Amino acid sequence: MSKPDQAELSTLRDRVDSAWEDRALLQSDDHRKAVRRTLALLDEGQIRVASPPSEPGGTWEVHAWIKKAVLLYFVTQSMRTERVGSFEYHDKIPLGRDWAEAGVRVVPPATARYGAFIERGCILMPSYVNIGAYISAGTMVDTWATVGSCAQIGANVHLSGGVGIGGVLEPPGASPVIIEDGCFLGSRAIVVEGVHLEREVVLGANVVITASTPVIDVTGPEAVTYKGRVPARSVVIPGTRPKQFPAGEYQIACALIIGRRKESTDQRTSLNEVLRAFDVPV
């Protein structure tokens, strides 16, 4: 497929935005083709729902019009049956395919929907990747892990067994879940509601982080609380904190930053060291 230039992207954006405001425009070939072309580009990784910053310390840019195209694509599609060996699927969105050409190892019955881009060198164990997701090179999506709609997963990330990465499709301008390069998520960890893990974060098993979850750094003389993001190289475990209710005081869930990965060591060695040093369950 040809690479889009800025003029084409501008036209696609205008037509998608117009169809979003007036669904009747989807009866027009030009607008339907704009939605489908956007999804094709998304599927090939030539565009993505959110773009990383061009400079260190910058912010990710969410492209709301691409998320609108994903939602409009559902409207333009009809239900159909697909058979893969003994498996049968009945859905509006086709399955990803041509994995050998893409250089991706896919272990049955792993499933990735059309519109999700998975870069060369990734491994999908029996898992699920939803439409709009972007997974960078060298990442492992382990058994029964789920990557939700439009999630942005960096390079050399390990999503351990049963990890849940939430999807964020609506509202279109909302930030998706972002997992930056080199992160390690332990078994059954859950990250949802547009939470951002900065590079090389380690989440222990069963850590749950939502947009409102307090992420408390307890490594210094005073606690520092974050919400919606985890700073780079943090080592995080599940925790609780007391909260007073009319019926009494109870413990509510939080996440605790108990240490940092070292920049001075090799990434893989550093990961092994922190898992041992902080006794982090994975």
C-alpha cells in the first residue's frame, strides 16, 4: 500500500470528521472509502492513534479523527463468518493475517483484529489484540493477555500471562493506555483508563492501575502520589491504604513504588536484579 502524504491525510481527516458529525455522509463513496483507507493505514502501522513525542520530555499526541474512523468502520461493516481451521468466528471486523510476511510469531489460538498493527519480531502467545492497538518490535504478549482497543505498546515490552490492557475508544479525544519501551508487567496486572507507564516500568503481579488509582512512591522520607501515570523505571507492587467511611475505616487499593531500575546496567540484567532485590512477584 502506498504511503500517505500530508495532503491525503488532511483529506482523510476532513472526510472522517464530517462523517462523524453527519452519519448520512457514510452513504457517499468518498466518505466510506476515507474510513476504510484510514483503517488500512492503521492496520499497516503507517498511522497510529497516538504518536510519541518527537523530543524527550514531550507529550504524546492523540489523533481523535483516527479513533473516529475506527468507530465509523463498525458502522460500515456487515456481519460475516470466518473459518480458521476448526475455529469459526462471526463478527464485523476481519482477523489479522499474513503473519509470516509480517515477521510475527502467532501461537494458536492467538487473535489480532484487522486495524491492529503488530511490528516485526513480536510474539503473540494465545492472546487477544483489539482494533486500533499498536505493538512495537520485540514485544511478548503472553498467554491470555489482552491488549485493548487503541492501546499503544512500546518495544521490548513483556505482558505476562493474563495481563489486561484496557481499551479506550470513546470519547475520541481521550488518551489510550500507553506502555512505553522496556516495561515488564507481571501476571494478572491490569492497566486501564488511559494510564501511562513510562519507559522500563516494572509492575508486579496483580497490580491494578486505573485513572483514579493512587500510585504512591514510598522510597523517600515522604510519600509522593501520582495518578494516571507511573514514572520511568519504577518498580511497583500492589498495596492498600486506610480510608475513613461512615461505617468505619477500611483499606482501599493503591499501587506502591518501592524502587527504581538502574540506568547503569543492561536492561535485561537490571530487570532480573530488581525482581530479586525487591522480591517482586511476577
